[in-house]
Amino acid sequence: MHARSKFSRRQFVSTTGTMVGATMAARGYSLARADESSEAPSAINMLVDGEPPVAEEASTIVILPDTQNYSEKFPEIFDAQTRWIAENATPRNIAFVLHLGDITNRNTPAEWINAKRSMDLLKAVPFVMATGNHDYSEGGSAVDRSTLYGEYFPIAEARSRQGFGGTFDAEPNRLDNSWWTFIAAGRKWLIVSLEFAPRNEVLSWADQVISSRADHSTILITHAFLYYDETRYDWNGKGTQQNWNPHSYGVSKQQPVNDGEELWEKLVSRHDNCVMAINGHVLGDGLGRMTSQTNGGTDVMQMLVNFQMKPSGGDGWLRLLEIQKGSDSKGQRVKVYDYSPTLGKTNASPQNQFQFSLPPSV
């Protein structure tokens, strides 16, 4: 089952965009609408000069989606993103960086070299990188699970990084499936990062990882989970009505794979310590969110975050999840901001700047 707000994000954006825009303009902010040739009509940009405010005693998780175009054509933008994260690690108390996959576009050595250089700029900031379809096979075609990922991000380096927990036990030397832990905002956190089109045996492993850390608030990251229609990918129910479903790629012919709805039913919904599921991958406006409840009634915020359709492969946009230290009757608040270090702007649109509550920690 899942519980949703009365209005979808798109309905909310449609009814509030004009009102919010008028308010921002009245305050002297510069507003810019999206180029509809590159983004869906529902995408609204309300660009504000400068960074989001720094909140005292908050912790930040940075979402870094779909860098494929940066690795291929715009490495300086990738550098700017990770350099900004490193420079703001202390003032913003950045606890972790979550890369949502499609690290590269065509899985070539040149692209992996660019990605490696950019991610190395994070220095001591903990990070995890999911794999996307473009990170697999020759040309990024995802006909199988061959990848250069491990050659440029070797397992030995990962094991030395802060927060590393382990990898899929059947493939201990691959980082396609891994788990990580950290403490932030008074909580113990678990990150479970799953490969594009996760296999059944990977879900069984992830189930054990989450079950054995039931006192950790868990975030699942995987490349394809939520679609831009604000429902989960569902091959059995919607088939090709949703583009780019994991079942439509060649890798699904090797072994059974799972899409968002299958991940929900087989994994996320079964764990009351799961609080977020985050993915990239999807085009259109590249944004979406919904809240569903686990079998035990825990709210799970699910977010699609992908900026690659914007100019220059994404214009350097990042998503910041600012977790407040205090709590309220509904749990701790999370403030969400989208910020671009290359533009030096924050997007104040209601689809890019919002808040939600975490369930009380277990």
C-alpha cells in the first residue's frame, strides 16, 4: 500500500508556481523558466542567486545524479561539483555523498578517468556510487554487467574509505552492490547501493543487510526506481508506457531483474527502518517524489533526481538534503535544496525546494 498527498507534485507545481513566482519577483529575485526544448513543460525554474542558507547543527547528505555527460563532454562541471562539496564539507556538516549512477556515458577509459579525477576532489568526504545502465557494456549499452568501474574505483580504495561496510557476498570484489554506515543528526544511518536492474540474489543479500541493522535509518539508492509520473517503475503493470524500465535492457535477458515496484514489494516495504529511496536515470523533467508506507506503517520518501537534460549535461545541479538536529511530533525535518555551484544559483521552485519529516528513529 502507499499513502500520497492530496495533490501530486505536478498538480502542486501547477497551482502554486504562479503564486510562488510572484512572491519571489516581489522580493527582487531573478526568475528564469525552463527551456522547454530540453525539459518537460512541468519543469519550473525559480533561480535565486547564491547558495542555500547554512543551518546550524544540521547535517547534509548530497545527491549527485547522472554525471554521464560531464564525464564525456564537460569534466570541468563535474570538478566544480565535487570541489564545492569538499569546500563545504565542514560548514555544512556534509555526512555523505550519494551518486545515483550513470557515472559515465559510454563506459570508456577516458570517461572513467574524468570521473575518477572529479570524485578524488572529495578527499575525505565519504561517498558511494551506484551503477547506471550507461556504466555497463561496450558503449554503455547495458547488454551485460561488464564495466570498467572497478578498474578506476578499485575495491581496495573503497575498503579504506570512511563508512564502508561491505559488498554483495557473491561478488566481494565488485562495488556494484555495497552498504555503508554513518552517524548524522543524532541517527545511525545505513546506505544500501544497488546495481542497475538488481538481480533477485542481490535483493536477498540487501534484505539481510537491512535486517541485521534494524536500528539504522536506511536509504536505498539505485539507478531506476521512481518514474517521472510519480509512480514506481512497474513492468508488469505498465510495460512500455514507462520508458527505460530495467526490464527493457539487454542485461535483463541474462538473469531475472527487478524494477521499482518489484524492489518495493520484495525489499523496501518489508523494512520499517527504510526511510528513503532515491534514483536518477529518468529523463523528462527528471524530477518526482512520492511517499509510501512500509508494511509496518513507516513513511518512505521516494525521490527521482536527474538534471542531465539541462544545458551542458546538467548545469552542475546538486540536491542537498539538510537534516535538522531537532525533532518534532512527526520526526526530524529534512529541508531539500537544489543548488548549482557552476551557476551559483539555488532553484526555489516547489519541485526543487521543499521539506518532509523523517519517521522517528528506531
